[in-house]
Amino acid sequence: MIKVSVMYPNGKDVKFNAEYYKNKHLPMVSELLGSALKGMELDLGMAGRGEGEPAPYVAIAHLKFDDIASFQASFGPHAATFAADVKNYSNVRGELQISESISY
């Protein structure tokens, strides 16, 4: 199992519409990825390490797939659609990381 994390960095001028992201963008992603998507989670940043410190990321979406090939095959054809929708919820581009997902 792999996890594809899309992390939206926080900053002074960052705008992020969590309601749009939760209710419009992620459902669209789920629908277009179909059965290749094995699970999805959303983390909305609340705080950083120290008291009063902002979260380093405003949001992190985690998408689970069986392997990199299934991610690439399902995501690739829709990448432009996903990228075009960013303007509807944020003024920052998400950083993408693919990780091996290990559960304990």
C-alpha cells in the first residue's frame, strides 16, 4: 500500500477554502480516481510545535493506492483537471509526496 500526500504549506498570505476542498474538490478526486483509490484522509492544520505557532501546513490530503503504478494510471489522465481546480480553493500549490504506508 502506498500513500500519496498532498501538503499545502501555510504562510502569511496563504488562502485555503477548507469547505470547498472537503465538499467539492476531494469528492471530485474520489469520483475520477474510481476503484484505484483505496482510502482518503484529510488533515486540517491547527497548530505548530510551539505555543501560538501556526501549523506548517493548512491542509494535507492522504490518498491510498495499492501501488505507484495504480496511482499513476488513475491520477495521470485527470492531473490537469485537479490542477485547474486549485484556484477554487487556494492560492498555493500543494507539495506531493509518495510514501510506503505501514500500519501498526
